[in-house]
Amino acid sequence: MLRFRGGSALSSFRLKKLADEIKILVPQVSHISAEYWHFFSEARGLEEKETTILEKLLTYGAAAQKNTISCSELLLVLPRPGTISIWSSKATDIASQCGLGTIGRLERGVAFYIQSSAEKLSVEERTLLLPLIHDRMTEAVFESFSDAENLFRYVDPVPLSLSLIHISEPTRRTPISYAV
């Protein structure tokens, strides 16, 4: 898996709005920044020309802040492992049309850098702010870039096992069975 840093994930207006919402819930947060990161699996290493094409494809939007806070906490929002995002499907198709057939799949995530007066956010504080930065139905939050490897793991499907649950109602003489 390789990764490329992208541009700013949020406009200054949206970033300020998010920071204000976070500070209401977690007052010790002093700064937040967000930038796109692109991850891809490849069949073989990219040649220099292919790398240049890919960098051009993945350069869009406003440039990321140069002064990302190094002492801040990283919260990496990625598509849920085991899923392929809509962005990924389209981006992978575009890359293939641009002669980058060696790329198995492209994915995009957002790295949120959160600085607070505390050294690290507590579990409770993280729980409060996570709904503000991701959709738990389609995304997962990780603490390091190495966790992005989970995006490209393949697990063979397992057969579905059914269990029968017998439910007796006081008015019925025979139990009803439901498959779960």
C-alpha cells in the first residue's frame, strides 16, 4: 500500500464551524486541521512516469496547511474496512483510463489533527467528538496511517449459519420458530 498527501479537506469556513462545535463538547481542544490522504494498492511498483500521472490526478482543491501540528492527535477517517467507497470506484476507474492499470484500488481518507491542552484526548472526549467528524455507518476512525492497510485486506466470505429460536406465546399451544 502506498499513500499520497492531498489538499485541505475542509474550507476555512467549515473548519472554523467544526472547531467551534468541538470546543463546545471538548473545551480543551485549541486547534483542528483536516487534510485528504490517498491510499492505493498496486499490483507492482509504479514507474516514475506513472507516479507523476497519479500525483497530478490526486492534486485538486485547496492546498493543505504546511504547518500541520506535529504534537497534535491524529484521527484518520477512512471508509469502513470491507467496503469500497463511491469515491474509490470512480477514482480507480479514472486512474485506469489514464494508463494506471497497475493500481488495484484507490481510496481517500481525511486526517484530522486535533490539538488540545491535554496531552491526549480521553476516551470520553473522543466519544463526544467522533460523531462530528465521521459517519459511523460508512466510515471508521483510526489512530495511525499504518491502520489504512485494513482498507485493502481481503477476507474470504464464510457461510451464513442460521439458528432457530423457539418462542412460546401463552395463548398458543405450539411454539413458533424463527430463523435468525
